[in-house]
Amino acid sequence: MDRISALRNVEDALARFEQGECSLTDLEAEVRGVLRTYATDFDGELQAYRADGGDADGVVVLASSRPDARDRVQALVESPGRFEVTPVDP
């Protein structure tokens, strides 16, 4: 999914919410799904990586390599502890 498609999907979800066609909970779930699809189905030089372990557990970042992903996770999590990063399959 490209950025424009993701933005359109979020915009459509917001419109449905504004028209009373879905609840806030439904809106949040749909937007979360769009973002997860965008991140894990990313087209380009970057790939999604998920951190497993420590306080970084579950953090997903886009990076060009495993070492770059580790650096990005460490920059995002104050005290990540011990963790591994693995590619996320779309």
C-alpha cells in the first residue's frame, strides 16, 4: 500500500465516523489496520522490522537493514533492554 492509498483509506474512515456510520472504536480499529498494512506492505528500499524482548517488545520500525532497525528502536525506546529485531512478513 502506498502513502496516498493509506491516506485515502484513513480519510474514508473519518468520513464514515463523521456521518455516524461507525463508532470511535470502529474508527480506531480501521485506522490501526490501515497503518499496519502500510507499514508491513511498504514498497521501497525500507522494510518493516519488529523488536522482540525487553521494553522494546512489539515496536515496529521501517529500516534498510537489521542494524539500522536496531538503531531506530533504540532511538525510540528510552530503555529498550535486550531485544532482537526480525523482519515483518506482509
